[in-house]
Amino acid sequence: MSRHARKASASGIYHIMLKGNERKKIFLDDEDRRRFLDTLERMRDSNSYKLLAYCLMDNHVHLLMWEGKEILQRSMKRVAVSYVHYFNKKYKRTGHLFQDRYRSEAVEDDAYVLAAVRYIHNNPVKATMVTTAEGYRWSSYRDYVRDMDISHVLVDKGFILSMFSVDETIAVKEFREYSNTVLEDDFLDCDEVSEEEKKEDSIPVNLQEEVTRIMDKYSLDIEKLKGCKDKEFRNTVIRELKEATGASVRELSKLLGISKDIIFRV
């Protein structure tokens, strides 16, 4: 099935969200977070884009990026491939880390840009991880409000602060005030379910029929399989269901009511 083309931004600025595959964590420790930021910096220094804001959550990332000399899709591919290579090597794993494609939305005017920065920085507050944006280490908020040498700041804070005032002291004060106003912004959210995920969550009728056929062979129903105390037998049945149906871990987990981790390991 063909995918819909992304909406191009006339300003070249995009709000981007990268989500962990099956909503799993993409950062397991601070070294992982530092590595992701280092990757963003390396790719930025190749002059492929400007970074205006970021926030690293446990299982997803928010970025506000200004497209540079190469198209956004190529920049994001470079970032994702580099980080996945590091992550898989470190944790001795294979396969996807991120959900199939990053999500993006065009940010067209100054008011929308500022609202996107505010939304990104307040993600940890919304998630009740901290009480203020400044209390969270892994976002660009501190880059904006603390006295830091601009050459050591990952984001292009001058662009955003100039929207408040040409005087940096005044700009930072107004930036703080703006960031702490009540959020009424509507942006990409990790809890939103994309159309692709909705399709993944729906169970095809033919899959249900095939699962029932295999379960009947063992004189089982879903409740009996879930409550089976013979783990070796249970795993044998799950293994056959996986091989015979070709269903995804998500589909079988939803249909059987058994955790994705169990189904993945079998």
C-alpha cells in the first residue's frame, strides 16, 4: 500500500516525533540520551538542518527542525540509522527500534513556531515527570534560559529568542513567561494512535479464524491458553500460531491477551 506524501512546509520548519516500535523505550540510560544528542549535533554540523528545540522522553522524541541543504527525510534517516546501529550494538539486539516512519507536521508561521517550542519543552510536565520545564535535563529548555556560550548550545536559540526581543536578557525573561503560560496547543502527541497503528490494532477476520482452527486442534480456547500452567506446551502452541499465521507480535498479543514480550521470546 502506498503511503501518503508528507505535507511540505513553506517555512522549511517541521515538528517531528520519533516513537519507539510498539511504544517500547528507545533510551535505557543517560548514555543513550547523550548518544542521541551527539548524533543530532553531528548531523547538524554537516549543515543538513538547524535544530530549534528537542525533548527526549523514554519512548519517543520531539524535535523542531529547520530543513537545510538536504531534504528532511534524508536528515532523519541519517539520525535514525546512526542511533539504531549504536543501540542494537550496545544491547546486542536486532530489528526495528523506531516505529516505521517518523511523524511530522509543517510549522508555517512565527506564532506556530513558538507554540511548538512551548509544547515540546512542556512534554515532561504534561507527563508529570517534573513540575517545570527547567527541571527536566533532556530537553533544550535550559539552553534557552541559562547563560550558556552559544557555540556550546545544540539548538539555534538566537532565532527563537529574537522573536521576543533583540535584547537577550529581555528575550529570555519573556521566553520564560511564555513557556509557563497555560498550554492550549494541539500538536503531535505520543498517545495519539496513527492511522497505521489503527490498522495494526484491528484484527483481520481470517487471522481470527486461523487462530481458532489451530486452537481447536489442541482442544483449547483463548482463556485456557492464557491460564495454561504448562509453559512448554503453551509456548509450543504460540510458536505454531506465529509460524502458521504470520501474524505480528502486536496482533497475536491483542487477540490472545498474552503479553508481547512472551510472544516475542517464543
